[in-house]
Amino acid sequence: QSSRTGGELDLDSGANCGQAVANSENIFWPSGGGPSGEYVVTVHNYQQCSAGAIDYTLRVVYDNTVTTYRGSFADASAGELDTADNLKEMARFRR
């Protein structure tokens, strides 16, 4: 999937609780292709397929900066609508 600015999602891992080939998703722009502006990076616990906390690792790479974030969502916090329980802002930056 591509955005109007050229960003791409390469894989929707485990969509609809299906078997995932890889347990990761990558959103990226070609090198030098990301538009200028403010970026807000969030993690959304959209759908829970098994009981228990949902752990995540997020790696944000931009302008020779690499930052890794780790966290988890509580059991039963998933949902399609954004709430304080299922959406976490992880990073904000300008480029």
C-alpha cells in the first residue's frame, strides 16, 4: 500500500488474526523521499487475537537517527477506534 506522499506499508502482519509470515510491519519512504514537516509516530493496538498483554518494539529511523521503543498494551485493550488504552504516541519530530 502506498500513501499520496510516497510512503509505503510493506506488510500488514497478522491482519484479521491470520497467520503472519513475519511478525513485523514496515512503513517507509524511499531514501530522501519523505516530505518535510512534522511526523507523529504512534502504535495502535487495533485487534487482539489471543489473551494476554500485547508487547511491541518500534524502531524509528530518520536523518541518521535510530531510536528503539518497547512497550506493551494491557489485555483486552484493542479496538478500531483510538482510545487512551489502545493508542500510544511514541515519537514526534520535524524533518
